[in-house]
Amino acid sequence: MVKKRTILLLGVCLVGVAIGVGIGLAGRARDEAARTVVFGVFDGATGEGVTTTTVSGDALGALSSRDWKMDRSLLSRVPPYRPEDRSLVSDLLDLQEREGRENALLYYVIAGWFWRPQVSGALNQKLDRVLARSWDPRDRALDRYLLALRPVFAEIRKGAALDYARGIGASKGPNTPLPNYILFRSAVKALCLEGRRLESAERYSDALDEYLTALTMGRDLGTPDNLLVLRLASVTMQRIPLEMIRRLAIGGRLDRSTLERVGSRLAEIEATQEWSTTATLALEAKSVEVTFKMMAAEVEAEARQGGSSLFGGGNSPSLGQAHKWIEGMKPAEDSFKALFVHETKYLGAPWWTIDFEAYRAGIGEIEKTRHSGAGPMAELAADIATPDFMVAFAGIERFRSRLHQTRLAVALEMFRSDHGRYPDSLDVLAPTYFAGGLPRDSFSGRDFNYRPTPDGAGYDLWSTGPDCRDDEARIAYDASNGTTSAGDLIFPARGE
């Protein structure tokens, strides 16, 4: 019988060191024994909630080697605790072979294989507090947390350095494998936490690099050929580092050349995102179409093969019954087709031209026809979930507005560095400080609103928000009041 060994993590006397460090130690062992890996729930100095999991020596050895090859051999190194990654890695490798270039998403998936710590509620509150305020050098728990995540950061930086990612599309419908959004979002927050630590040491340029890496990773999750759920996840992830960049840029801690570098990179980040509502809706429609085809194929296959019923109990339907069931799905299928035509007609247009009353009324009429089919498959088909597209795209446009405002703020800081004050108008920023022409407010279609203080030491900058009305920055938009509720998207400037 093979004797089991326990591998203790580096610095075991420090409660809360994670598996990322333990993996490095595991690679030194050469036998085939199974190992019990200890990893902590990061809870300050209490050590509560320490758990164990058994992972094969082969799996740990595969992870410990950093000589990754982005080919089919990668599939043999998918850890046993991440089986859901196998299909995603396989599809990404297929895509990489077709395109003939490396894909950052593969490196991000690998980064997740090194992520084994679990974060307690108390530590997560500390993390959010640091992101909102500043780093506390007396808090050793966060130091240990970042130490454990070094292998994660290393893989993320490799991926971000490629500056290229591509999604796998929607050809598999509901079976399309998705990256681990929750883990990726945690990684983005951790990178920003590392940036805050560097800021506390006055290493502002290094901190900026961490924020830009996190922003790049967030962008990469929402690349073209990705479903809307990943675009929304991408926007949510990017908001965190973009806020860190905004604070750093307007805080007076970046020199003129660094500000120029920030502005250039933000322009690249914007230019390489998928902003087309029409393209995203077409991909969503394709996914639903594939779903209907898969449901029909499953019913027909069951009828041909016989056996237990798809719905539990009884016998499978006859081929004739199966065809009737499939025909019963048609009203729902037609309803979804009409829905995507309707969504594209309205939401594919510029935001300020949309008649939201007519848009909502049309949605209601389309939904009335969805449940008119007959047979046991009809209700299943009618209940296929789709997001509230108006809410989703409003959220994406709000992020786009904040990205534009941040780019403008960086340009304003460059102007201030050269002239000792902020300009009287945004128009003077282009082209010297803002290449390619000033952005338009995607909600109103007009220029962003800008109001400098009389002494030129400060300014107000805002978008009209989804209601397309200018409230002169007197009312701040709050999405919880409704997607098109009153209020402006106000950019917090210096002295907030």
C-alpha cells in the first residue's frame, strides 16, 4: 500500500498561506504517492476553517512545473479539482490552432488552477475596505493572502502580456463551457489589492501596471464571440481597476509621461472591446437557436432508441409522438426569433433615439405567444431563460461612459500638468491631449458635460445617463431606481 504523505505549505506557522505556495513544494517530491494538501480559509490569525483535500502526486507534479506548453498536452494537466475546465481548454486549444496565435484566456484558466484559498467574510471586508480607501501596512493577513496568490498573478500577467484573447462562440448553445467568472473577478480584485500595497510604498508606476493588467484581463473576458453573460462579467470586472486608475490619475501622483502612457492604454482597451449591441444579440439568437435544435434532437433520439422517458417514468415516445412534441415547441421558437428581431430594432439603434414605451409594449406582445404550444416540450421551450436585454446593455453603456470619462480625466490632468490649471473647454484637449477626437456621450449623442471651477483648480464632468436628460450634475443616477430613471453619471474629480 502506498504510504500517504502530508505536504505542509510554506510558512505553515503563518495561518492562511494558500495552496499556490504548497504546489511549489509538492513539485519537489518524486514518488507517486497521493498527497493531502492543506490550505487555509484566510481569517486573520485565527486559523479557523482549515480544510484538506487529497490530490494525486501526478496532478501536483504537473502543476508545479512552470514549463507550460499551449498544446494538447495541456489537457493532461487539468487538475482533478477543476474537471469543468477540460472542455473549455479543449475548445480554446482548437481555436488557437485555427488562428495560429496564443490566446490569453488559456493563461487565465491556468491561473485558476493555482487558486485554492478560500476567503472568509471578514477578510473580504478588509479587502473591499482597502480598495475603497488605502492599504493598511499593519494588516499581515492581506500580506499572506497576496503571497499565496503569486503563482496566480504570474499566469495572469503572461496572458495579459499577449494583449489578445478570443472567445469560443455559441455553437454549443447551453453546453458552451464558460470561464470561472467568480474566480476571475476575485483575481482582478486581488491584483488591485496588490496595486494598493504598491501605492502605499509610493511605487505608483508599479501599482499602475497591476491595475492595467487587471483591466486587460477584464476586457479579455468580454471579447467578440463571447455570450452576453461574459460581456456583463467583463464590464463588472473592469469597473474595479478602472476606478483604481481614475484615483491614481487625478491624485497628482503620476508624472506627465506616465499619464500619457495611461491615456494611450485606455484608448487601446476601448478600441479592442466589443461594443456592438447588434453583434451580441446575433450571438445570443444563435445560442437559443442551437438550444432548440439540441432539444429536438434529444427527443427524436430518445424515440428512436427507446428506454425510459425523458421526463421520468414510463416509456419513451414513439417517433410520431416525438415529432408532435417537436412541433409543439414551434410557437416558443418563433416567439424567441421575434424577440431578437425586436431587441435588435430598438436596442441596436443609438440610445437617445429609442422609444422605450414602444419597446416595452412590443416585448409584452411577443411574450403572449410564447406559451401557446402544446405537448410536454412546449413549456420547457417557452421557459428558456434570456436576460433583460435593456438592463444589460444599459449597464454596458454606463461602463463605456465611465471609460470615456476616465480617458477625459487623464487628458485633463495632462493639460493641467502643462498649463497649471484645467481648461475652459474640453475642445482644447484634441488632438494634443486626446487623439482621435473627443468621445460623445453614448446616452445623449452629444459632448460630455464639463464645467471648470472659476479658478481652474477643479471641474465637474458628467453624462446625462440613460434618461438622456441633463440634470446639470444635481442628481446622481442610481440604477436601483430604474434603468431609465432620472440622474446624471457624475465623474468624481479631484478633491472628491
